[in-house]
Amino acid sequence: MKKFITYLKNKNILIYDKFLLKYFLNIDISVGERFIGLLIHQNEYVLILNRLFETVVSKELKIIYYEDGDNYIEIIKKIIKNEELYIDDNLPSKFLFKLINHDINCLNGYSLINDFIMIKSDDDILKMKKSSEINDKVMQEVKNFLKVGISEIEVSNFIYQSFEKYGVKPSFEPIVAFGSNCADPHCVPSERKLKTKESIIIDMGCIYQGFCSDMTRTFFIEENNLKEIYNIVFEALKLAKKKIKIGIKLSELDKVARDYINLKGYGKYFNHRLGHGCGIMIHEPYEVSKDSDITIKEGMIFSIEPGIYIENIGGVRIEDLVLITKDSYLSLNNFSYDEVIK
């Protein structure tokens, strides 16, 4: 928190987002439709919270309580006076309009917050590495679990159970797709059963001490006619990694992967961005996409996940998380690319 306050340089900011509250205050709380906000003013911070939740937060936190019917906006006005107030972009409009209607000059704090959280501290990096290490282990268990006749939902349930064994929860609902379902980049697991010579996409991650992992692997039951596509996607992944350099735009990574897939004749089947930031949220608010102006900086962690998806046939996606280091990058996923299950 002290580092963030120093970074703000006396700007006022109001944080509502639950992931940011977890990150800055280490609280995991749901207040339903009621207001909650971490207000940072100059070198001080205070949590504004309904008294209904008094017993579920640490007594060590600096808290101003309000009760149902109280005007909590006046609490904010009294602290910041007539100064500008930055807000995170997940604040619901019903709260935003109340701030504006009380003559508070609200500014979008998106860039202010994002620029801070996208550069990971040493402690953040250790947690991200551990999260990815667990993800690697579970992916191996999943690969061993796959066999002809098993259903997508059975594999999904196995992933939940495996993460629970390691004391973590999924960072998102796992994507498990077999055969033609692999043509859907966000396939929801179904009762569809795995057949021989089919492709399999497993996209999953977990949360370790508040930090998310994310990885995708494509497997084949024996050999498959999508082997050529697999090789194209794998090469696109390697080309994007090879392009990584501090100071270049994230859009350049997207371009090198997309250009290669275009060159091979499958450009129209690569229908999503190349990647996304990852950390306290599975999708931190910046993209590795063709229109991203964000430049690569040391300490960033983002995914690289090219894919090709052909309707009624199937698809391939391979995804790794990369940590940007002083001289290059480090892949947080160490699970192999050995795709054939015999």
C-alpha cells in the first residue's frame, strides 16, 4: 500500500474493484448491492464500509463505517474537499452518478491503476511462479486422465478436484473441448465424449495467494489430421516469444504471430487477440492485441496464446504466460508441448 500511495503523488483515488481490494488490503469481501470503497487521500487511506460487515474485516484496517440510509458520499467529500477524484473503471454507474451529482469531479483511474499493477513486485512474481507450478502439475494429471470415452464435463470436474488437492481454486471455469468443439475458443464443457484420433483443448489456471495462472495445451488421441495446424500455431507462439523486447509495443507481438498464421493461409481462423495481462485478475486490463499501444516493460506478465479454429472440424490453441525480465523473458509454464496421447 505504501508503494502505491507514493506512486500516486498525492492524487485522490477511490477503489471499488474486489480484486484490487484484495491486492491492496488483503480482504476478500462481498457487500452485495451496497457501497464499498478504499479512499486514498494524500498519504492516508481509509476503507468506507457499511456497518453490516464490521465483523468480517480486520480491526487493524482504517475504516469509516456508515449505516443504511447514511449519505456515504458526504464522507468522501469531507475528506477530499474540492479536489479531483480518480475512480477505478469497475465502479457501478449507480455509485458513479451519485458522486457526480454531489459535484465531485470524477476522473477515470484506469491507466493510473493499470500502470501500477501490471509491473509485478518480487513477491508478486514468486506467487505467480507458484501458481503456474501448480498449474503445470495439474495439467500433467489431466493429460494422464484423458482417454477415449471420457466426457468433457468429467475432465472439467477432475480439474476442480485436482486443484482442490493442492489447496487452490480455478482462476476461471476450465475450458475443455473435444473434436469439433475445439472450434469454439470458449467452449463450455459438455457431456460430449472423447473419440479416438480427436483433438483436445485444455485451458485452465488456478489462484495461489491471490495470483492467477493460465495455460492452454492441445492434445491428440493418437495422430490427427490437425497436426499441420498444430505446428503452425506452435511456430506462431515461438515467433511471438522471440520478438519480445523491452520497449516494443505489445501490438508487435500480435502482428508477428498473426502474420505467420496469415502466411500459412489460416488468418481468418485466428479470431482473437494474441494475449492478455495476468496477475491479480485472470485478465488484467490490458491486451496483447493488434491495436495495443502499451510498451513492454520489465516485470510485466502476460499470456501468448495463438489459435486456429475451423468450424465443424476443430481447433488448436497453445498458451504460455511470460514474465518480462531485464534482458529477455521467462516462461512461467514448464509443461511440455508433447501433444500426442498414445
